[in-house]
Amino acid sequence: MTREKHMVSVLMPVYNGLPMIKASVASLIYQTYTDWECIIVDDGSTDGTSEFLDTLTDTHFQVIHLSNNSGRAIARQTALDAAHGEFLAMLDADDLYHPDKLKRQVDFLISHPEISLVSSAMCSFGTASDLKYKRQIQTYGYQIIEYKKVLPSHACSMLRMEYARKCFYKPYLKLAEDVDFLDQYLKGRSYAVISDILYYYSEIDSVTKDKLIHYYTNGIQAGLSNIIQGLRLFISNGVKFIVGKISYPFINMETILKKRGTVLSKEELEYFNNSIQPIIDNVVGKNQKHS
């Protein structure tokens, strides 16, 4: 196996991740950058995820089984504690990487030593409704941002491990533990956002309107009990979403996604359909993308 010089540790917490975790794992195996490890923490799954993980023979993967469902913060911290890489990346168990995701971000951090984190644009997709939206990026190429209050996405970011080791996923945070972690990490630092889509984020089928309300409501509570600048935008968006849901109780998921992003360009949609959709279809089956 050909190895590169700078290893990336990819953290993947999972609880009952079938069947989409198979596509997530496949998107890692297809990476053009080969020097990576993936620490998968099975957070007490009961749906067959544990058994699937035990079939992984690729030495890039390290699987840790937790006996009980302990929550995402503990699962993330367990993975971080087991990581050995120079760089740190994340992959949720129902999302996918662009094949060049790791390579693009490693190259960027190596060539920009003054930057502590690099993120990217991401595509939100839902398999049943077949909706695909790009989270808005206001520039082309990349944009360097001094952290003050607006956080990048935790999911599609790559961090430097030497700084990440000084931060923690707080076990008492039931939600927004990733927001809190980035707030710790980025204080006094700058980050960059690449305008290309490097991360594909599954939203529609696994996250209903009621779950979104639950997510935002608990995120607001987390923000009020942990007053940090990085949660202010999250709180603002949550209030707007909940007010919108109350005002328009029959709002549909397409409307929600349109509020959060823009329609893919022709080229971006063509790439998704030709290169990303087949991974989902081939791994989980065209009619069984989510349980």
C-alpha cells in the first residue's frame, strides 16, 4: 500500500448507521490520498452496524465498540484520543467525501502553514426526494477568514492535530458539541474555506422537520448554558427556523433546504449524479438508501 508523508485521522462516530455507513466507508476507500486512518466508534449500535464494522479488513480502519449508547460527544472524544495523524478530519456515518477531499485539504494546509483549519463547500442531498443543494460559499477558489463569531462547518473541515489535542468534546453537551469544539479550536486563529464541494451531507430522509426543531431547540439550550460567540449564529438560525415552522406548519423539506443553500450548478449536479450517486446506489441499493 502506497503511503504519503502526512497522515490524516478521520473520526467517524456512529449509532445505528445502516445502511448508509457502507457508502460512507466506500467514499473513504475511493480517496486519491492514501495516507489516512479512520477511527470508527460504534456508540452501542443495535441495528447490525456493529457486525458490519467487524467485517472491515482494510487496515486503514480502526473500530472501537462502546457497550452502551454514550452520545456523540463521548464517541467523538474516544475517536480523537485514539487518533495518530498529523491532520484531523471528520466523516459522519451517513455522509460521503469527494474522492479528492483529503488530498485537496492536506495540500492546502501544507502550502498555508499560517492557516489552522480548512473547510469547503458541501452538498446537502436527500435520496427519496432527490433534492441537492450547495451550502452557500460567497467566493471562488478559497477565502481566508479570521475567526470572530462565524464558524465553518465541522463536518467538512480539516484541522491540525497539534492544536486539536488541546481541545475537547464536552461529554455533557448532548448537541452542538462540534460547534463548541471548533470554538475552542479557532480562538485567536484563522481558517480558510475552499469554494469547491468536497463533502456530501445527507439531510432529507434521516432528518425530518420535527427532528430539525429538536436539533435547533436543544442547540439553543446548549448555547444559553454555554455562552460562546460560536453559537450565536446557530441560535439565530434556530430561532428563525422554529418561528418559520410555527408560522407555516406545512412547510416542506425543499423549502427548508432552499433556505440553507443554493441549487447546484449544472456541472456540480452532473458530477454528483455520475460520481457520488453510484456509490450510494451500489452500496446500499437504489430503493434502500435509508432504513
